[in-house]
Amino acid sequence: MFEETEGFDGYVSIEVSPSQAFDHDATVIEARRLWKTVGRPNVMVKVPGTVEGARAIRQLISEGINVNVTLLFAIEAHDRVIEAYIAGLEDRLAAGLPIESLASVASFFVSRVDTEIDKRLNAMAANASGTERDHLLSLRGKAAIANAKLAYRLFQQRFSDARWQRLAAKGAMVQRPLWASTSTKNPAYRDVIYVEQLIGPQTVNTLPPATMDAFRDHGVVARTVDMDLESAEADLAALEKAGIHLAQVTEQLLTEGVASFQRSFDTLLAGISRKTSSLVTS
């Protein structure tokens, strides 16, 4: 795929340890090591989109290392890593180095936002009654898609201005939004909602197998990701007015996401260690 698309698709990601998510220097050192060890042009090194991670992303891009920015929940964080990518390309260009072969994606997590906000709305509704209760419950299942659509709007804005056009003229590729966490956690929602509502140009969607099968069976293909933006803004405004502060939610999800990634990473390493030991002793 990488060869057929001339470097547009066909990438495989390898992850910097999540324990380094808030350490710029350690992230850069580990990313360099992974890049050199794998030694393939179609590898992307996964770096969490923390403040420290964004600084590392700029450095890595300037060194010609492909980056998959992970654990993005907030539009502000998305803006930060877009800036890191663009600035890294500018640094590289200023050093007289080529930029046309560099690739990056910004992995924006979707359904987890609804899971957390729905939980908060349910708790608030349990202490409300009548019209107020009905209003709170009506806000469930709307935040995640609205948040992602406004992130895509940011992507369109940042990768169409004069600053970006100067880089594009030198062969730079956009940092594509990658929709992550797109399985439906709530059985009351359509099982392909986080796929159908985020379809559009220059995006990637990482579907779990069950969601992929469901979309093959009954998914509707249409450009949706940049539609109904006024509704998206209204939905987020209504949540804010109701007392659900998206910034607090996304900050919590980032912290929890790093911890979850670390547990998975530790489990992986422990499994490799056990397998290695069994091979040595057998």
C-alpha cells in the first residue's frame, strides 16, 4: 500500500512508552531509537498530544521522523499539534532538508467523549425533574461528534492558509485527522454513528473489526464531517450552559488515556518477557 500510493497510505505505528508522555527529552530520545531500529520509511512513531509531546513532535518532524500524534481529545490540543507539525516542517525546510516524504496523522479520540459526558448528564438528570431532566438527557450522545467536526474545521483552516501553501508548494503533505475510538459504547446509539458522521476528505478512521463489519453491512457513505457545523456549535454551547465543561472532560480523558495506554504497554512488555524466557529455557 505504501508503495502503490507513493507514501500517502500504508503506515504502521510503533509507540513511545506512555510513561514518557509528559517528558519532552525522553520522548525524543525514545522516538529516535524506535525510528532507527525499525528502519522503514512507512513507520510512524506514536507520541501523545500533551504539551510536552507537542514540543517533541516539532523536534521529530524537523529530523524527518514520521509521527502519529495520539490521545487527542481537545480542539486546543489539536491546534497545538498542528502547529508543532507545521513548525517542524518549517524548521526542516530552513535547514535545507526535504519535506515531501514526511507524514503525520493527528489521532482524535471520539466515542470516549460521549461516554464520559453521558455519565455526567445521567448523574445530573437523576437529581433533576420535569423539563430540566428531559433537557439534560436530550444532550446525551452529541458532544463527541460535535467536538470532532469542529476539530476537522480547524484542520481545514490550518491547512489552507498562506503559511501552509508555502509548505505545500515544497511537497509537504497535510497532517491528516485520524478518528480513533470509533466503536459505539452505548447500545442505544447507532452502531456506526462514529463512522457515518465523520466521513470526509483527507481523514482516516480506525475501525474495530465489529464496527467494520457493521459498516459493511448497513453503513451509509456520504460526506458528513463538515456538515451541520452550526448544530455542532450549538450542542457544545448547550452542554456548557448545562454545566458540562468540555475542557475539564478532555483533560480528564487525556490523563486517563495515558494511564490506560501505560497499562496496555506494561502488559505487552510482560508478555514478551514471558515468551522470551520460555524460549530461552526450552
